[in-house]
Amino acid sequence: MRPLIAGNWKMHGNLREAVRLAEGLREGVDGVDLLVCPPFVHLHPVAVVALGSRVAVGAQDCHAAGKGAHTGDVSAAMVRDTGATHVILGHSERRQNHAETDASVMAKTEAALAAGLIPVVCVGETEAERLAGRAEAVVTEQLAGSIPYGFITAGGIVAYEPVWAIGTGRTPTEEEVAAIHATMRHALVESFGPAARTTRLLYGGSVKPGNAAGIFALEHVDGALVGGASLVAADFLAIARAVPE
Ligand code: PEP
């Protein structure tokens, strides 16, 4: 499976910096797909820079409704209209800061699929849940609650992002990552059939050039969702180059 390295730019940078960062990635990395997810307002200019390159562009969220009185929100069709092809959904910062639930992530994922976007659905346990030995149960529950019918065949992507590893510099052990990814693969194949063997499963949480190769070597890890290190073109490309040939 062709690996995907996705960058979540969160709420960082101004327009000039976003365009410059995208320009720095245009060359791409052989054998790897790149995806960058800028804030809504930078989607179109970044999509213009990325046009004709090996870099795809995605949003960090979308609304579940097609249109309506939703001040400040952006529909999946609007995201598609910018030239973006992907959308991150259910990131733990959205689940925590905007009270998103599995059900709302499911509804947004359905809207994204209907608009022709490829969803990147995030799941992951909190530190308390891991310490309580519930990491695999939590992730399995989140998958069951947020992945709709049609996701697998549309090329939907899942990102395992342990909440306690995001932006902290801490990561699970390689054995812990491998165990969750094997659990996710099993759960998806059980629910959606053998097509789910080709669903990309990304790991996210403090991925850096220095730890990427070990993570990418693990079975059922098909790439990464990168936050902080995606804001520096050289680091993001170094992570992509760490994918084994
Ligand atoms: C993220 O927010 O999706 C993420 C993985 O962040 P970081 O790489 O900074 O931990």
C-alpha cells in the first residue's frame, strides 16, 4: 500500500507562510503521498500552489449539514470547492474543544463522502483510558461509532492518535502502536469485509524525523498524521523520506 504522510497545520501561520510551506513541499517524495491540511482560509491558495504536484490538500473539519444557518461553519461541498480533496474529522482537539462525539463525527464523515472528499477519521485514547487498560476498547468503540458505510470503498483513512501523545513529545512504544493498529485492522475487516485490508491506517502523535522510521516499519502502519513537525517543510519531507522503500 502506498504510504501517506499527512500534515495537520492546525491554527498556525499566515497566508504567506502557508503558501511558502506548500511551495517547499511541491517536489514531494518518491513512493509516498503527501497531504497538507491548512486552516479553512488558506485552503484555496494552498490548493493552487499544490496543483499539478504530488501534494494533496485537505481541511481540518467540515459541518455535517449541506447548507443552512450555521454561522462560522463550512460545509463539505465548500471544502471541495476550494480544490481540497481530503478532510480530517474527529481530531481529538475537535472532540475535546467542540464537544464532538462519535455520532457527530459519523455525520460529518457521511457529509464528506457525499461531497466527494476523502475523510481522515481520528481515533485515540486519553492517558487515563490507557492507564486503565482501555486503549484498545476505546479505539474499537470510536471506530464503530464514527465510520459509516461507504467509507472503505471511498478510500477513507483512519488515524490512530493517542490524545496524550499529541504535541507532547511522548509516543507509545512501537509494540503499543503495532497492537492498536492490528486491532483497528481486525475491527474494520470484521465490520466492512476484506476491502478494509487496503484502508490506510496512519499513526499520529509526536512523529518526528527521528522516530518516524521505527513507526513506519510496523505492520498495519501506512503512514502518519503529523502536527508540529509538518510546519517545517524540511522536517515533513524528512518524515516522508523515512518511509521504508
Ligand atoms: C496532531 O495534532 O494531529 C498531531 C499528531 O500533532 P503532533 O504531531 O504535534 O503531536
